[in-house]
Amino acid sequence: MTPIRIAILYFVIGALWILVSDTLLYRLVDDPVRLTYWQSVKGWFFILASTLLLYALAQRLRTVLSRELDVKRQHLAVVRRKAYTDHLTGLPNRRFGLRAIRRLIQRAKREQKHFCVMCLDLDNFKQINDTLGHSAGDQLIQAVGKRLHAFLTEDEQLVRHGGNEFLLLCADVEHAEEIDKRAGEFVALFQEPFLIGPMPLRVTASIGVACYPEGGEGQGTLMRNADLALHHSKLYKNCFKVYESTMSRAMHYRFDLEQKMREALEENLFEVFYQPIYDPHKSCFTGAEALLRWPDDEGYISPVEFIPVAEQSGQIRALGAMVLARACHETQQLSERAGRPLSISVNVSPKQFANDHIVRDVQAALSASALDPGCLILEITEGVFLSNAAETGEILNQLMELGVSLSMDDFGQGYSSLSYLRKHPFRYLKIDKVFVQGMDSSGQDRALVEASVAMAEALNLQVVGEGVETATQQEALKELGVHYLQGFHLARPMPITDYEYFLLSAQVS
Ligand code: C2E
Ligand code: MG
Ligand code: MG
């Protein structure tokens, strides 16, 4: 019943009561003294009845209200739980994490305590998602959440920060050794594979740590610095890094470079230089290695500096495709003008092997330029086999089927595993310049070059000596039977117009 109905009912009953009872009383009682007495009894009766009615109504209202309040409270608790819980893992979510950090800061200020925030991110998660599908990715995140949660101590909280990132909030940690030990333990938790579906999946994680108050006194700064430390650990993967103030500068430089690189790519500012390659047995230049150049106000930014940044930011694919396209096109044009085929060696980063884009990029460069695939040499380093040897092998075979040649660059620098050379279809082996340059002074380096040449011969590989800086090195390499030479002594890397002029004058002389 609505309040207005109750009021009307009360008014009607009250009015009827007064009318009926008064009429009855005047009819039944004549004596004025008794009439006054009964009027008063009637009044009291009315007050009593009204009071009882009001009491009953209030009581009912209270029951209804408290029932409604209970329902609302339960609803509120569900909404709050949902607002602070991650639906995939059931763990506290990012919003909860930020609130928890604020509370930890307040407590640490009050009680002069320390704590740290660890940002944990799964390595190569995108690759897992792309190859195994999103459902496997979700299962992996759930399994990681469970494993981390089971490992927490009383003073730690685990939060899913979003995507493949988790936050570990460790209260009451005082010493750097304690933090290092704990972060190391979290990284080591990933040594055991995860069982996703029928197969065990090996995943590693990187962690960035920021400690209060050294790593930031506010929630925003702490989070930013933990993230910065995470970016640093991501450069190496499967490790942790604790935030240091120098990281900001290094990171700013990187971000800046990344941004500038994006603009340079859009505006087509990158240049391709060519360093001629010499055949000492036929005494002629047979082609060149394409080397990227990024002009800036003070000259050129070295590829050694920007290639790793491009690899990290994913821009290497666009850069690599651009070098391939331009090098093939310019070499084809030059070959036509020179009236003879010229080879072109293009460096390919291991990151370009993350999927089979490289095959499509090579195909596109060859068909757009009409260059003979036999003239294209792809230079790769051993790093390419470290991440995913099986898939890389498959991609190398596909590249071979296109008719291009493969060259193992910087041989001697890395693991120098012979098995890679034996298993995969390499045609060239480039001895690293460190050994070529060491030949003058070090017998060991000379022996190493000799051994490399002998081994290459046994494996039917052609040897290129790079970094030739003196006539003595040139002679020594020729004597050892090295097939091709490259280095400042013969020619420096140069723009295409200079390269054309260089080839013409070399032909004439
Ligand atoms: P790399 O492929 O081993 O290239 C040879 C490097 O040695 C070049 O350095 C070249 O300028 C330098 N060099 C050649 N002759 C001599 C010499 O006689 N003495 C000395 N000291 N150095 C010599 P650069 O151009 O700075 O390139 C460095 C590295 O950057 C390259 O090493 C390659 O790994 C990478 N890089 C360059 N261009 C590209 C590219 O287009 N894509 C990719 N992925 N990497 C590239
Ligand atoms: Mg190279
Ligand atoms: Mg090299």
C-alpha cells in the first residue's frame, strides 16, 4: 500500500470514527458530566488505536527497509568484488593493485617501512598467442597466476595488471639482497614448463622492480619506474632489474630514438650504402654489401646503435623490407648499366625470422626489381638459431627455394657452432673482422682464420674476409685461399652514385 493510500484511509477511518462515535454518544448519554467523561475515553481510545497502528506500520517499514538494505548490501559487495577482481584469473585486478600501492605508501610513511613493487611480464607472449591461439594464451595466464599465487608469502600480494603482466607487491622488505633474492626466485619459478593442453610449454618472465622510497615516493612514480626497470630487463629477458636513476636517461634516449626512427621511416630518410666486395683471384669487384645509414645533423647514426632499437620496437621489419627492396632495385639497375651481374649482400636481423614475413619481403623485393635471385645473398648471424632453431631452419629452406644464397656473417664471434653450417643451406661464410685484423699481430687469429678456411672448404662454403684494412691482410687472406675480400683497404661503404663511379673506374684501371 502506498503512503498516500494509508494517509487517506487513516483520514477516512478517523473522520468516520469521530462522526459515528459522536452521534452515538449524543444519543446514548444525556448527562453532560458523563458525556465529557465518555468524550475523554473516546479520545484516549483514538490515541491508543492510532499509536498501535503507527507502531505496526513503523515495524513493517523497518522489516521491509532492512530486507531491501540487505539485498543492496549484497549487490554492492558483488559489484565491488567484480570491480576489483580480474575475471580471467580471479586475482585482484589493476584497480585493486593501485589502491593497494596507495595503502602501502601510507603505511610505509606512517611506520617508516620499505616495500617494493615488482612488474612481471611474460616473455614472447605475443608469439605464444599468435602460434597457439588466444585460448592457450588465456590458459597460460591462468596457470602463471596460480603458480605465482601459490608461491606468495603473507606479506606479498599478487595482482593481474593486464595482458600478460602481473604486479607483485612485497611489503616490509628492507635490504637490496632480500629484494634480489625474492625477484630471482620469481624468475626461477618459470624454469618448470607449464602444461597447456597436451604439451608442456616453456615460458620465461622478466621483472622490473621499484622500491619505496628510493624508486619513487608516489604511486605513479613507483609504477612508472617499475615499468622502466621492466623495459630494461626485457632487453635481456628471463631476468629481473631493479630501478636505478640512470635508467630514465637511457630509456629516454631509446624512446627518443624510437620516435625519430618512426618519423625517419615515414619520411624515407634512411639511406642504403654499398661496400664493394672484391674477388682477389679474378682481381675484380663482384658486388657489394648493403649497409643501412641514418643521416642526422652530425653525420650518420651508426646501425650498431639503431638496429637493436629497431629490433626491440618491432620496426626492424619495415626497415629490413625497405633495405631489401632498395638494394635489389638499385643493384638490378646498376647491373643493367654495367652490363654484368652484380651480387648484393643484405643483412637480415634474427628478429626478422620471428615469423615468415622475411620470405614474403624477399619475394616482393625480387619481383619488384626483377633481380636474379642468384645475385641476392642474405647475411645472417648465429643469433638467428638461438630462439627457434626448428622454425628458422624451415624459413631458411623456403628462402633457398626462392633461389637466394645464405651467408653466415660475423663467423667466430658467437658460438661458431659447426652444426648450424652443416645442417643449413649456407653458401658463404664471412670471417669476422676482429680475426682478420688480428692476423697481423696474433698467431692465434691467423690460425683461427686458417682453420675457418679449411673447414669452409670441407663444407663446400665460399669464404669472405671482412674488415680488411691493410695490404698485408689482403695478401695473407688471398694466400690462405679466401674467396672474397671486403674492407676499408679496398673500399669504404658509399652511396649508390659513388658505388657506380667506383665500379666504372675499377673496370677502367
Ligand atoms: P656487418 O654486417 O658485419 O657489416 C660490416 C660492418 O663492418 C659495417 O659496419 C662496415 O662499415 C664495417 N666495416 C667494413 N669494412 C671495415 C674495415 O675495414 N674496418 C672496420 N673497422 N670496419 C669495417 P656498419 O655499417 O657500421 O654496420 C654494422 C652492423 O650493423 C653490420 O655489421 C650489421 O650487422 C648491421 N647492419 C648494417 N646494415 C644493416 C641492415 O640493413 N640490416 C640489419 N639487420 N643490420 C644491418
Ligand atoms: Mg654483414
Ligand atoms: Mg660482419
